[in-house]
Amino acid sequence: MSVRTTKKGENVRNQIVSLFQNDSMLSFNEIYRSIGQNLELSEASIRNYLQQLLSQKILFSKKKGKFLMYGLSLNVEIEHSFSLKDSNLTEDYVWRTYLSDSITKANKAAKEILDYAFSEMFNNVLSHSNASKVTVKLIEDAMKTYIVVEDNGVGIFKKIKNDLSLQDEHQSLLELAKGKFTSNPKEHSGEGIFFSSRACDLFLIHSGSLTYSLDSNSDIGKFIETDKDIEDDNFAGTIVLMAVNNSSSNSLKRVFDKYTSSTEDKTFSKTVVPVKLLRYKDEGIISRSQAKRLLARFDKFKYVVLDFSGIDDIGQAFADEIFRVFVNSHPEIEISYIEANKSIKNMIDHVSVNR
């Protein structure tokens, strides 16, 4: 249904839609308090705008008790499964044939990011998953476009654990966050997940009992560990969800530039490492062995930024291993830190005196 609207009306409609960024369902009163009163619009005007959004199927409504609740409409444009026994299956073929023309709401910048991220994730399935089947879904709403890639393979965290001989899959999260990990360095750079996760407005990986997510508001990501048995058939394989704002002003060049050197070689030389991913459950960050786990593969980078968000204290041995022992033996690598409280800064200063 075509709806004629003025520039002011379009602004009101956009503001209404933006309310659903953080809340999946809202009542009329919640919408009116957030929009109507600020813009000095009557209840009747807001109801009219809501009716327009409903008629265009941008919003939907449903009864919850005695209240009418509103939410963003989700439209599954496509869902296709592919056999990985097909040796001719490639990421560019799937993108071109099943996704590109079906993406109707994303602007040019958003579509470029989705193209890159999907291609990297689908190629990972082809090259590393040991899966027999992969399913691709495209979902659009008024604000974001989502692509989901799901395979029935070994699972990404289990794959990293096995390839790096880690103690458990939880440690795989840290290696994934660092970047530059690949089980096939001759054919892959290990940059795909790192850059895809930072180019998208929301990037989520679920496998086994672990979920890792990163959004555009943070560089360190979040992780959730469930109580489910990681061997449970319902949790086999890997699910990757990528979402980009339809009106994105981001660019792949901006993302690449942020983590590449300013020299002529333009290599992927900088990483931001969330120290909290090192912590298992409630254990402290205190030992040399923990520091050595954190330091693994730092030699792949020229600049490493340690993010201490969510960490209250660190042990002397942990700090000494990083800021004295490692720094002295690797002068070519610049180690810095952010989000450190006074206690952590004092410990780093203490061990650095003896360099």
C-alpha cells in the first residue's frame, strides 16, 4: 500500500520505528510517551502514523492481555539449503543467485558489507566445517537486514579447540576474538571472521554450548555459556547471524583502515583483545599460565591493545609475564591497554619498573 507523507511525517515514522531498536514489543502508551510528547503531537496523530506503518506491514500488532502491542514485522525473504557434496557450490554463486536481488531495503553501503560478510562466512563453511549441509536465510525488517548461515558440521569452537590443542572450547572464544586464526594458512588469512564481525552492526556465532556476539557499540563482544551438553545433537554445527542497518553509513574501507598499519604494506597488524574472555566462570586473572594463553599468537601482530573491561584486578605474575617478560623479548610488538582501573594500572606500573 502506498502512503503519502511529508518530510515531517517521514521523520515521525522513522522515529517510531527506531524505538524498536532495543524493545521488541511496545504498547501505544510507551510509543506516545517517547515520541508524541517530545514532538508535541496528539494521540490521534500518533495513532494515524501507527496505522500507516501497520498498513505497509512495517509494524504488526497483537493483543497482550488488555493491551494492544506493536512490533517490527520480520519478513523471511528466502531460506535455502545446499548439499556440500556439490563440488561446484561457491559463495559468490549463492550470493548472486539467492541473496543479492532479494535484498530490497539495504542501501549500497549496507549491501556491500553483507556481501563481504556472507562470502567470508559461507566460504568458512565450505573450507573448514566438515559439514554435509548448509542453510542460508535472509530476513529483513524496517531497520536491519539479517543473513543467517547454519551448517551441521563439527562446530567452530570445537574446531578451534582441536586445531590449537586447547583445554576446552571456551578458550576458542579468545582466539576467535584476536583474529588471524585459520586452520589452513596456505589458503586462508584468518581475517574473515574478525573483519566481518566488526563491519556488521550485529554479529553472532553459536556453536555447542557457547554463543559469541559483537555489536557496533563495542570492540570486545559478549559471550554466553549455557548448561546444555555440547555434544547434544540440537547444538551440533555452527550458526552465524549477521545484521546490518539498512541505512548504514559504515564502510569496509573504514573497518580495514582501523586495524591495518599506516605504512605502505597496509597489513592487518592491530588487534583489540578482550581480557575478560580469558576468564573461566569466576576465576581470577592472576597466573603466568593465563598470561601465556592470552599471549598466544600475539607475534602475528605489530600492535596489541588489551581491553580490561569487566576486570577488577590482575595478579603480579600475570602482569609480569605480559608487561615485562613478553615486552622485553618482543620489542617489535607494541602492547598497550584500555579500560583499566587504578588497581590494574598500578600493577602494570609496578612490573614495568623492572624492565
